[in-house]
Amino acid sequence: MAEGLLNALYGDKYEAYSAGIEPAKVNPHAVRVMAQIGIDISKHRSKSIKEFRGKKFDYVVTVCDHAKEACPFFPGGEVFLHKGFNDPAKFKGTEDEVLTKVRRVRNEINEWIRKTFNEDS
């Protein structure tokens, strides 16, 4: 969701990529709640951080939940930023309950990206 949001909001200034320690299928609930705000991440794919080994980035941003998993260290970044968000893959409940939780995380990521990357604020 963070990759999709950053590219949608500030794609003229930044080019976001996302990766994880253990790539998995893109969460269908995330695809659904992003579509609800007009951002299509259905073609995104889960990537391993190994794909980016040796590349240089202006920013390396980690968004994993501190309490539940260890964030990876990614060499090659000029600036490192971290903001923990709950992992939608771990949400339990009815379909509506899960979607409500995923929407909340989407909105939290959206707010954080706007505060962090909006150079006009």
C-alpha cells in the first residue's frame, strides 16, 4: 500500500519500490481498499529485498510493525526512515472487520506519507 500511495501522491518527485524479507502474494484486501480510493495495485507483485541488492536509493523506508517482526536492514540508502504499521496479513475477523482494519492502516500510511514527503508543509 505504501508503494502505491507514494507513487500516486508524489510520483512526480519520487519513485517508490517495495520489498520484503519473505515475499508473498499481494494481500487481496489491500488491493480492494486501495481500489476504493482510486489506486490500482492489482498488478503489483511481492518482491524480495534481494532484487534490490547493490542498488542505491535516496530513501529507504521500513514500515513493518516493530512489535511483531524484525525490520530488515537495507544497505544502499542515503536516508533511512521507519514507521511501524500493523500488518494487514495478520488481521483476523469477518470480511468486513478485516477490510475495516486494512482501511485504517491504509489511512495511517496515507497520512504519514503526506506528512513525511510533502515538501510544501
